[in-house]
Amino acid sequence: MGAHTDTRSRIQEVAIRLFTEQGYEATSLREIAEALGVTKAALYYHFRTKEDIVASLIEDRVKALDELIAWANGHPRTPETRREVIRRYSAEMTRGRHHEVMQFMDRNKTALQGHAKVDLMRERMGELMQTLCEPDDPLPVRLRRSMALFAMHAAWFFLRDESATEEERAAAGLQVALELADGSDG
């Protein structure tokens, strides 16, 4: 890993926070560098543009989704595999800034419109949803299983109650996701 990875990760962390709080358009590379306490040149060593930072954040998420999709496709489509896909997705959301990237994307829809990496992310989410269903599943079953993934996002977007910890929100999202995925198939 080393210092190079740590610095890249710190830049991503600060950038995503500023992009989400102030908006992507309103945040400059200079502000990111200042918040990090580094020179603009040091920031340039890792990322030339704000677009590069966003691309790196989304690429990290896509890579994690690719790994989960590959895992799911390597296992039979059983209820246990489905539950494990959901558990792994939940764990991935709470690690590696996934929910922060999703919040950033939600708050900066206009700035990100037509961004190739955003389209790639949507595509991967669709592929992940497909791992939870059989092609001949009735529409209500496919919808419920797709909603299992959204339930985990909803825990971050809609349960902003200050008294709930991140762990409690993640646990609530996972519980509801598993209930949706396990719902009756009829």
C-alpha cells in the first residue's frame, strides 16, 4: 500500500466530502489541496483534474461491484447465495466510501450527467440486480429483490436521524434487504 495509496485515499476522502457539501462545480482543486494541507502540485501528482478524482472514486466502486458480480455468477442462484450477495454488498457499502460516493452522485446529478463512469456504475448495479433473480422470475419477485439493494441505500439516504449510528443504519438496511430478498416467491 504505502504512502502513495494513503495520499490518494486521503485526497478522495476530502474531495468527496467537499463535493458533497459544497457541490462538485463549486469546489476547486485548490480548496481540496488546502483542506488536505498540501500544495496544488502535490495534488496534481495524483490527480490532474476534479474529473480524475471522480473517475477514480467510481472506478473503485465499479471494481468492487465487478468482484461481487463475479462471485455471485460463480455460485448457484440459491436463497443462500442471494443472502450472501446482499451481506457482501452491505459490507462493501460500509467500507470503501461506497455510500459517500452514492450520496455525492445523488447531490451532483446535473454536473455528472452523461459522465461515462456514472453510466458504467449504473450498468454494474443492473448486473448485480440480475444476480439476485432468475430470468423467468415474476415481475413482483424481480422488483422485490432489486429493492433489497435500494433498501441498503435508503438506510444511508433517509435514516439521517442523528441518534442512529452508521452501524445501526447499516444493520437496519441489511435486515430489510434480507427480508425483501427472502420474501415469498409467489
